[in-house]
Amino acid sequence: MNMKLLGSSLIIAGTALGAGMLAIPMVLAQFGVLWGSLLMLLIWVGTTYAALLLLEASIKAGGGLGMNSIARKTLGKGGQVVTNGLLYALLVCLLMAYIIGAGDLVKKLVASLGFALTETQAQVAFTVIAGLVVAAGTGVIDRLNRFLFAAMVLMLAITLVTLVPGISLDNLASVGSDNKVALVKTSSVLFTSFGFMVVIPSLVTYNPEASHKQLRNMVILGSLIPLFCYLFWLYAAVGNLPSEQLVGFANVSELIAALSVNHGGMQLILSVFTGLALLTSFLGVAMALFDQNADTFRQNRAVTYVVTFILPMLGALLAANRFLSVLSYAGIILVFLAIFVPMAMTIKVRQHGNQSGERGNTEVYQAGGGVMALGLSFLFGCFLLMAELI
């Protein structure tokens, strides 16, 4: 895998690795690491397969297209309208949440340097500056994201090295609740933590020279990185704190403070990690929305820049202090967009046979598993929808 494809995998991983990962121990601790790990693996398998279905649809639709054009080619005008509506709602909700979270971090950072910014000023400053990076193109995002992701992994590695010696086997083995309905309800949090599929059409466009096998490996590697990060973080946090204490925390800040009691410097390290996680997620989601707007409106970069960021920024200003509420809405939308829409696209392109991306006997990528895998993917989507609505 060349550096461009590796960078693309890191964009996928960075989009998934939002600051929400820090809350995973608080959500899963009471059910024990075994059930938590099994549920996480189930979510990973389901979301990764759905992402491969979207990859198949992107390739067979011709490549070099945004979700808007892929939906029009595969699902017709009606499907295009529904897909665009879902995609815009999802991306705007996610960007609103990230702007709210990042604005708070920027405000605190500037205050530590002796300056004062209001919440509104911090959110606007972050959106304008980070938005300019997105408008510069996928290549710029790729190069910057490699650096940010390396720094984020370094922070996580330092955290794990610090916490691993203090892991208690009793804590890892403890199970505070056998309530499987409550366990299923946590699926919504885990599913949102693997919400990277929105960047796939942009990355197919960014890698026109890549083979279909390389694109498949790009998606799988990009999804594996957050899986291992989530699992390692879950074991480290649960191993250091009893499940009763973890469940009692009201927010991530309390978790960070508790871990920092016996480990000096942990608060700074995890705060830096949170900021980097928010930024990499913002860049991935914003790239998807920018490319979607470029594909839909066919305007120059300046106009697309304004169209892309004006609504999320206004929404963030109006929904201040509602980070988790906005993410919960995004989770319900994501079930339809990440599972059902790619499945419908794939069924259509398989029914129609050769598309613009196929020529003669040239081998064209197809996600494995056949009809049975598609059926299981549908059941997986129903499972997630049930978890969101319980």
C-alpha cells in the first residue's frame, strides 16, 4: 500500500476516531469487557461490510463521483433526493457537534494563553480556519491528517503505557449488569463511533489509480485502526477503575479527572487527544460535505466553502452546549445512510450488471457474501435501528 492509500486509510480512521471514544468505557463497563468486546466486534463487522457495499457501488457507478451522483445513477431521482436529504442531515449534525466541542476546547486553550474569547468567537474562528484546510482539497487534508493522526496515536500510546501497569484483573472480570436490553442500547454509541462511510466516495475519487483490491484494503485497514484503539482504551480504563465508578461519571471530564488522580499529566495528554480526535473527525466529515456540495452545485471553491460551512456554524451557535443531543440525532440518520442506502445501491448495480466502470471481462470489485450477506446486513440495520429507538 503506497503512502497515498495509507493516508486515505488514516482519513477513514480519523473520521471514526472522534472524541466519543473516550466515553466508551463509561458506556460498556457495567456489562464487562467480554460482552462489550463482542458487541463492538459485531458493530465493526456490520459497519465495515456496509462500507464495502458503498465502495462497490462507488466503483460500479464509474468512480470520481460524490454520493449525489452515485445515488442518481443507482437509485434514480427519488433515491437521489432521499440520499441527499439523509446525507446533508447527517453531515450537518456531525459538523455542528464537532464545532460545539472544538469551540469549547479552543476557548479553554486561548484562555490558558492569557487571552479571552467568547464561545461564539471560538466556534467561528475554528470553523473558518479548519474550513479553509478542507477547501484546499483532499491532498492537503491527507497530508495534515497524517501528522494529526500520528500525534493522536502517540497520545493514546502514552496513555495506554501509563495505564497498563495499573490494570486489575478483578476489574476486568467484574460484571455489574446482566441486562442485555441495556447492553443493546449501547449499540447506538458504538455504531456512531464507526461512522466513517461518508468519506468513501471522496477517497475513491482521490485514488483513481488504485486497484479495486487496494481500495478494499484501504477501507478494511481504516476500520481496523479505530477498532483496536477502542478495545485497548476500554481494557485500560476498565482495568484501572471499578465499573461502579465508571458508570457513575456524568461526562468524559470526570473520567479524565479520575484517571489523572494516580497518573500525573494524564489530564493534559487526554485533553490533547480529545482535541486531535475532534479535529480529525471534523476534517473527514467536512471533506465529505464539501465534495458533496461540489458535486451537487458545481460551483467554484469559494462558493462551495461558504455553502458547506454556513449552516453547520449557524446550527452550532444556536445549539450551544448540546453536543451529545446533536450526536444522538446523527446516530438515527446514520443507520439509514450507512446501512440501508449502500445496500440498496449495491442491489441496483448488481441487478443492472455492467455499469460505466465495467468493460468486457475486466474484473470489477464486488463485496463478498452474496445474497446471504446482504440479508444479514439488512438485519444488522434493523438491529441498530431498534437500539437507537429503544
